[in-house]
Amino acid sequence: MKKLFIVYSDWAVLKKIEATVSSQPELSLAGVHADSDSLMKALETCRPDLLLLDLDDPGQNRLDWMQQAIMRNPTLLTLVYAKEADDQCVFEVFQSGAYGFLLKEDIPGMLVESLDQLVAGGAPMSAAVARKVIQSFWKNKLYADVDYLSFREREILELVSRGFTYMEIADEVGISPHTVHSHIKNIYGKLQVSGRKAALKKASLLGLINTPNIPRSAG
């Protein structure tokens, strides 16, 4: 039987988790905690196999709690959950030592299966989280292949994405159309593309510009 600790902030979600765990004979709910002191004190007398940790506490850095718990119990397997997660949050969660990440909308539906995967050596994730993890790999590859764009180049690229002509960009930025042309040529070279449409598509993927107004015909 695997012993489980829960660190919660959302009472309603906790009740769902407790009801789900209580119906699983292979799981034993060994502790429920809402603060760091309670968690650390409990770890002095109990070595849980699993930690289920709610990240949604604006006043606390619960990833620090998780790292402290893992330092005290290196074999601890942690599954975190949160209402939502941006790219930075996902990165920090796994960098801090978690093995899985669920969104609250997937609890309790995916909970038992995810804990089983955790014990079996897997890394359970909600679909939206898994997509962010995958995107981080190809975004890193794209960034690795792109030379850094200067402030002026990014400014011009943003104007191009908004449909500005060379002359309009020149007037907006205060440079000559010839200089605009030179900057755009450099942008294409750094992005490793040959035209406006491809440049805007790649820049959008990299987050260098807002969603572009890509022309219907390739540049």
C-alpha cells in the first residue's frame, strides 16, 4: 500500500481527492496539510511514497515546499496540480522535481490513473500541460537556429506584421526606405527564411511578434 500526503489550498478539490483516494485499496491517505510547517513536521515521523501538491496559493511558493520535502525524502514521487499553467510554471514545476502535473479540471477524473503511472515510473500530465512540454522542445530548437534580432529589427518586424509598407515603416520609425529594406533583408537572414509570409509565421511561433496579419500572397 502506498502512503499519500496531500498539500491543498482548495477545499472543494480536496474533498474530491479524498473521496477518490478512499475508494482505492492500494492507497493510504497518510496526511493532509495546508501549510509548510505542518508538512515538514509530518515528514519527520512519516515517509510517504507520494505527494499530491496544490500550487494555487498566491502567498506561498509551494515549489519550495516540494523541494524541501524531496530533500528530506529523496524517493518521494510528487504530482502537482493547479487551475492553470503557463509555460514558465510548467518549466519550474518539473525543474523543481515534480514527476507529473495535472490541471484541476482533470481532477478527480485522471487522478487514480496518474498516481498509478507515477508509481509505475511514468510522468502523468494533463493534455494541455503535455502540449506545453512538447512545444518547449521545438521552440528551443527554433530559437537555437535563429540569430538574435536587434530592437530595431523587432520593431520593424512588428510593423510588417501589421501590414505596413516599406514607406510607411520608414515614416513611422524615422529612417529611409532603403534602410528599412536593409533591415528586412537582415531579418530574413537571421530567421533563415526567404520572404515576408515565412518570416511572419516563424516570428509568431517564436513569440517575437503578436499574431501576424500574414498577407494572402507570399512576399
